[in-house]
Amino acid sequence: MNVRRRHISGIAIAAATALGLGTLSACSDSAAAANTDKFDVVASFYPLQYLAEQIGGSHVHVTSLTKPGQEPHDLEISAQQTAALGESDAVLYLKNLQPAVDDAVSQSEVKTKIDAASLTTEEKHGNEVGGHAATHDTSKNDELAGLDPHIWLDPVRYAQVAEGVGKAFEKADPDNAADYRTRTTALVTKLDALNTEFKTGLADTKTKVFITTHAAFGYLAERYGLTEEAINGLDPESEPSAERVKDLEKMAKADGVTTVFYETLVSDKTAKTIAADANLKTDVLDPIEGITKKSRGTDYFSVQRANLKALQTALGSK
């Protein structure tokens, strides 16, 4: 996956400060992000937007910095968005996933800053040279270098984040604490059930290995005893090398792999090229970084269940 890093400039920040106010487009409307009569939350991208909406209910007004269909890692933040961020009640983001967001949050005076990464544990996945997870690293701390940010694809870790977000909302908006607590419990219960569905559905398969063009599924694979073989170091728009295709073809034959997975927000060219050369099928495995018309579902849960079905088919669920 070709990840382009863009950092918000000092000029943009200065402009935002000078403006003193701004609007931020929500995923479905253009309502102002701040100064509503609700608890105003800015989420950095869809998985965190979804948590905020599910936990906050009618008490919150949630907007997302990342528009539907936009690759989160390519996000640029405008001066207006930066200003609106500063006027909101809370920001919910995932450190080291979106450099521009990290910069904006660090320089913002928003009172409640919720880093989803701090609410669960992160690990290193796919850290080979050119590996996808490693390309996200923006940390100068060696202990944090190369940590895989895709925690939301593991229902257990996502539930841990939900619990932390719920507590943060309770503290920041105590008048509605009881409702936040109730809604958090309900969401965690649903995530526990989803975890059981995955555990049961993937317990008995012909193979445990799957190939993806996007190394986003390390946590999911680890949770359910699978092995993700990512096509590391390849631009989604480029042709894979003959050597890499040969290696994947050998691995596919040895491990009974049938399918090369691609995602909805980037080109499927690489997956289809490799699949054709290795005589494999292609299918979608969605990292749920955004919901669009191409998504196999309308929210986190429906897309995750579509992912489960795709994995069961590809792995040969018995």
C-alpha cells in the first residue's frame, strides 16, 4: 500500500488560530463541529466515529475528519478543521495512524483528548522492510516504532477501546454519565458476541493462511489462529515482481491458499495480477477504514460479518 504522509503546516495552524472559528464537514452533513447544544466530539476516522456515536447516542454531536471513501492515511487537515477541532469538547483519535491528526491534536487546546491506542495494547505486525504496519510509524520512540495501528479489526481490542471511550465521556460530560455507561455496556456485549462468531466460524478450516494486499489484519489473524501473508512493499497501482508472484504461488500451493484479498478504498490491480499469475481467486477483505457504497455492509458490525463470511469461504470452513 502506498502511504503518503502529509503533515499539517504551521501556516495552516496559524491561519486556524487567526480565524478563531470554522466548520467541519460531518460524514453525512455539513453541520458545525463545535458550539452545539450537545457534547461535541471530533473523531479522526470511521471506526472511532462509530464508537462515539454508539456510546454517545443523542447526547453527542459527532463529526469525522475523514470523509467516506477517503483513505485515512492520506488525510490533510484544513485550517477550518483545525479551528473547529479546538472549539470542540473532545477529540477521539488513534495516535500514529494519521500524522496530520497527531500534529493538529498536539497543538490543539481541546480539553478532552482521547487516544484510542492508549486504551488497549498494540503489537508489531508485518515489520519487514517495506511492511505496511511499519510505514505508519511516526514515533521517535524506538519502543513505539512499527506498532500496528489496526486495533479495531480485533473485536476484543475494539471492545477495550469502547470501554475507555465510555469512561472518558462519563468524566467529560458527567450529566449524562449514566447513559454513556449503559450504552458502552451494550456495545461491548455486541462486540463480545461478534468475537464468539469469529472464534466459532474460523475454528475449523482447511487452511489457516490468507493473502492480502493490505497488512491490516494482523490482530484479527492472531486472535483467531490465522496467518496473514501480506504483499508488502508493493504499490497498489504497480505490477508485482515475477519473483514475488512465484514465492506467493509456492506458498499458496503449500498452504492450500485459494484467494488473494483486496480492500475497497484502493485499487484491486495488484490482487488481480497476482491471482491471475498464481491461478487464485480474488475477494474483498475490508479494513473498515470507511463506509462507502462499495462496502459490504452499512456499519462496523455488518462489514465485519461480511469479512467473516469471506474468510470462511477462502479458508474452507468445514
